[in-house]
Amino acid sequence: MQCNIDARGKAVRLVLGIILALLGGGLLLVGSGETWSVIAGLSCLGGGGFTIFEGAAGWCVVRAMGFRTKI
């Protein structure tokens, strides 16, 4: 994987990933084990983890597919 985002893009993705991961953890803790909260929490955790990976690696899957992003 070749780096395809700059420092600003990395920072935005890291912050967004951390926010999503915290939101997912909160949903899992507060949702009392209800199905919707488990699905939403795990989805946020997975998305947040992948977004953190993108920021740390400097690689964006959307840009790798050929789309232009503003960040």
C-alpha cells in the first residue's frame, strides 16, 4: 500500500476513527445488550478501527479506488 493522503488527511482520519471507536464502546456499554446496540456498537468499532488504520498507514481506500476526496 502506497501512501495516498497527506498529513491533514491522516489527522482527520485518526480523530474520526477515535471518535467512532469511543462511540462504539459507549453503545456496547450503555445499550444493555440489546440487539440494535450490539450491532451498532460493533459496526462503529469496526469502522473506527479501520479509519484509525487508514490514518496511521497514510492510505485511504476511497482514494485507492480512484475517487478524489477533499481532505
